[in-house]
Amino acid sequence: ARESLWKLAFRMFGFATPHVGLLICSMVLSWIIVILEALYLWIPASLIQTLFASDDTATYPVDLGWSHANALLSGWTERLTVASDTYTSLKLICLMLLVVALVKNVMAYTQALVVGRLKLNMVRDIRNTLYRHVTRLPFTYFDRKHSGTVVSRVLNDVEAINASIMETLTRALIEPVRIVVFLALMIVVSPRLTLLVFSVYPVLILGIVWIGHSVRRRSRRTLHNLSVLVSVLSETVLGMRVVKMFNRDAHETRRFREANARFVGMSFRSLSMSELAHPVTDTLGAGIAVVLLLYGGARVLDPTNGFAAEDFIRFLVLLLSMYRPLKAMARANMQLQSGLAAAQRVFETMDEPSEPLQPLDLSRVPTFNESLAFDHVSFHYPGYDKVVLDDVSFSVPKGAVVAIVGASGSGKSTIIDCIPRFYDVCEGKILLDGQDVDDLDLVAYRHVFGIVSQDTILFGGTIHSNIAYGVEDVSDEAVLLAAEQANAWEFIRELPEEMQTVIGEDGVTLSGGQRQRLAIARALLKNPSILLLDEATSSLDTESEREVQRALANLMRDRTTIVVAHRLSTVQHADMIIVLDDGRIVERGRHEELLALDGCYRRYHDMQFMDAES
């Protein structure tokens, strides 16, 4: 567990490697700040000697072997601050404190900017890397993960890492240096008192470590509950029409309230544990201070010890100043544990195997001259035993129109998904001109295809950007021509800004037929060798279907087409019709041949014909 924890932290902070210059700059600034703070704490104790000494001779301790170093530092401070009279010395000390404070705060502000830039750069890199990886994940990942979970990891989990990196880097670069410098000065002043103080610190460290592990576990559960909350929210927003139509606002509100209550409850349990570190360190610090006052005060009062009041004050100031970096380190540890919990979820996604996607090289795009064939293909979804495609074999010659029909759940859309390798087949092969498509460059292979599906996907930009999606450096004339061929220009020219009209998220401002015609225009502009139509007109009314069918006729002209259709009237003129039943091909042939067989196809045809007559 410890190795995995260190590995996780190493991976998270590994994103700082490209910004090592900022990291080194911050470390140097931290050392300068700590040295100035040490001066700021060391010099004021000289006021005791300056204001209240009865003679000009300083009395320095004879405590152990460190007395020489203490005498040197104290003597140097005295020579620096003592003037011709006491009041002048006081003014000199105050001026020195002011200058040191000013320089220290300028350095602290500069370091904050450097750390802030470092943190923002790291978070930018993490979010970009995660998003790029998500876009390269296969469809099987999104089958297993809810969209809200993916969104939560890219936004909320990375933001938790953001907060953790900011706190941890800020503290880790300066607080350990503070502790080392202050501790060294305390040892210089009195090794015996330092040993007494730090004899109880291991107990404090063990307590903080235990609290940190508990915070990490609870933070992971909190982030899971947050992703559930985001999922409920995204489902409700995307399905708002259904929610309102079925008057389920109260139900969805209750679902959100319950998810929110679980998130708040777990957040509070995590908060209650993380906040425990502060009272623990404060209570222990108060106990140490009481013991120190009793012991150190007795030594000061005993003239035989040679322990000057100036040294005791200096030791107290350094000790009390030690509590701030110790508490800051404890808080940073709590924040680090929360960040590690988020990083674990983020790296789980990053470690998911991605598709082998390379930049598109047009020279690697395979030519399509003969046929696309399924050779004894079987398929089942990962994690499920049910066979969706069972020993499917067929061939689509170049220039042919092949239709796939069957009942719902028979495997029609799965065939369409397997052709461009959205899913890899479990058995058998898919062959393009006799070559196994698994051996082809995936990006170049997908460039062969264009797809228009029942669920048209549009993006919240302009009509122009949606038609030109996926085609680089395309001219406005080409986009306009594609819109005209798709019968989309008829409605586009009536819009206020024509091609530059913003259509809203997923084309919400357009009708179903208009959205389908934009998808057809997008496919036309790409000019694919093979066209995949997945029930492209099944959800349209009669008038919209007629417009879309006209656009599809332009798209299919002189092009190899594989059509998945629910309405048999749209595929009667196909060169070959494949009939699926429970994942197996049960019939194949032309429309008239299948009717003559008096089998499944005839049954589907008669049922639809009777429904149409009714």
C-alpha cells in the first residue's frame, strides 16, 4: 500500500517535470524567505539585552558544546544592533526589522506567483492529458461508465488535484526549510531544551499520518458521491422534455436531493477527520509550551546555569514559530490525501487501454476497390455472455447497396458499430478488399467511412462548423454545395445568419429532419467510399422523411452503402437484403426473392403493410 501511495504521488507531481525551471525558482525563493524569517525572529530577542542589560557585557550560556555557535551568533547580533545609546539601538533594531519584513514579503509574493503559475501549468497539463486520453478510449469504456462519471473526473477530480497541488507545493517547498532552519537555531540556543521538546513529536507525526490515511479513504468516497450527483444532474438536464412530459419533476428533485444528501454527509465525515489535525497539534503544542516554561524558566532563574533571558526568549520565539510550519504541513498532508484520492480516480481512467490512434496520414488510407466482407464474425459486449452476433458472414461489393433488417435486438446496429471498429469482433474477421481491418491503421481505416445514424450528433457551434466537422481547410463553397446536395440550404437560407447561425447544444433549435440533413451534408462533404446508414429516417414524420430520403438519394449515388432499416419500404430497391434474427443471418436476397421465400422477411413485410393499411 505504501509503494502504491508513493507511486501515485510520484505520478501526480510528475507533471511538474516540464516546469522544472519554475520549481527551482520557487525553491530558491523559499530558502531566501526562510533566512529572512530567521533573522526576523532572531533579532528581536536582542531587545532584552539592549533595553534591560545592566552593563555593556553580554552574558552567554555555557550549555554543552553548542555554546560557541550561540555566542558567535549572539555576539554578531549585538555588534550589529548596539549603538552609542539605548534609544539609537532601539531605532536601529526597528529599522532592521522593517527592512527584513519588507524584503521577505516581496519574496513571498514573488514565490506565490511562481507557485501559482507552476500549479496552473500542472493542472492544465493533467486536464489536457486526461481529456485527450478520454477521447481515445474505445466505446466499451463508455458502455461501462456513465457520462456524468467521466465529466466529474475531468472537472471535479482534476480540480481536487489542483487544490492539492497548490497546497502541497506551497507548503512542501518552504515549510520543511522553515522547520530545519528553526530547529537548527533552537539546537544552537539549547540542545537540551530542543531534545525535551521533540521527544514527544513522534506521537504527533503518527497521529497526523493516521488522520491522513483516513482522509484519503473518505475523500475517495466523497468524489464518488460527487460523480453520482453530477450524473443525476446531467441525466435530468438532457432528459428535461421527458421529465416535464411525465410530470416527474418531484421524482427527479427527490433523486437529486438524496444524492446530494449522500455527498454532503460523506463530505462532512471527511471534513471532520481532516479538521482533527488542527486541535491535535494545538493541544500538544500547548502542553509542550507549559513544560518548557516551567523547565526553561527555572534554568533562567538559576544563575549557575548560565542560561540568559535573551536566549530563553529567543528559544520560545523559535519554538512558537515552529508550530506554524508544523500545522501547515499537517494541513498540506490532509489536502495531499484528498488530492491522492482524486488522482487515483484520474489515473484509473488514464490507465484504461486506448485505441491506437495516430494523426491522419492520407497516404495510409486504404483504397476500396472490391468488397467489404464479414467472415464468420461473432461478437458479445465485454462483461456480458449473451452473443449479439453469431457466425455472421456476408460481402458488400463495391457500388452495391446492402440493407440489414430484423427485429429490435437482432444485432443490426452492432454490425454498423463493428464495421468502423467502434467495437472489435470477438471471433472471425472483417475484410476490406481481402485484408483484415485489424491490420490497418485505425484512423486511416475509419476515413473510408461516413455515417448517418438515427441519433444525430451535432455540436453547439454554427451550421457551417457542423457541416465542416472533420474536414480540414474546407472552402465555404464546398460547404454550401454539400448543404445544397443534402437539401439543407432550403431551411438554412431562411435563418437570420444563414451558415453562421448558432444552433445550440446538439442542434436543439432545429427540427429532427433539419438535423438529419445537416448530418447528411457533413457526410457528403467528407465524400466517404463506404456509407453507413443506421435507421437514419426511423424517427421522422412523413414530410421530414421525404426530404431526408431525397438528401440520402444524393448521398448514396454511385457510393457503396450499408443500410440498417426498420421501414422495409426504404430498402426495397437494395441490391441485397440481409435478414437477421437473434444475431444470425436467416435470409438474404433481393426484395422479390425474400417475399417469395415466405419467411421472416415476408412476415415483417406483411406486418408493416397491414399496419400501413390500418
